[in-house]
Amino acid sequence: MATFEDFQKLDMRVGEIIRTEAFPKARKPAYKLWVDFGEDIGIKQSSAQITDCYELNELIGKQVLGVINFPPMQVADFRSEVLVMGVYSEQGVVLIEPQQKVKKGDRLG
């Protein structure tokens, strides 16, 4: 069972998607995302399996929640540096977003 201390080790922040690309080299359908986590953290890349619920053009400007302190993962020819969080649902993966616009880099707490 995870403890509260385990949860506190995760650094989950709000970022804004600023760039997207199709990712045909990924084994499972995915997009390449560039997410801006603000001045202190900067822009991080992520491979996200969200193609069932989102079109590339609708993702730009969307605020998302991401885990920024996992080790980077190589996905095909792309280095995924952050885990963008979503919910596995019947229609596919749905991104977790703040209900109101918040500052880039704000921490889940």
C-alpha cells in the first residue's frame, strides 16, 4: 500500500501544451507533446496515448497535469520527459485539467 510520504515524492505540476505532432513511430497510437511548465521548470516533452479523444489542433493551449520528476523514457526516436496524466475511460484516455486557468508550474498539493 502506498503511503502519504510516497505520494509526496511525486512532483505533479500544471503545464500548458504549446506544440503537438503526430507520432507514427510509436508502437501504440500517440502524439508528441511539448508542455510549458513555466519559467522555473521550462518546456518538457511527452509521448501521450490520447489519440482516441483528441485531435492535434485542439490540444494547443490546453492546461494539463503532469508528473515532472519521473526519469525520462525513450519512446521510439523520442525522449519523453514528463508523464501527462489522464483517466482511462471507455472512450480512451481523457486528460486531467484544472477547472480554472492557473499559473504554469503550479503544484498539485
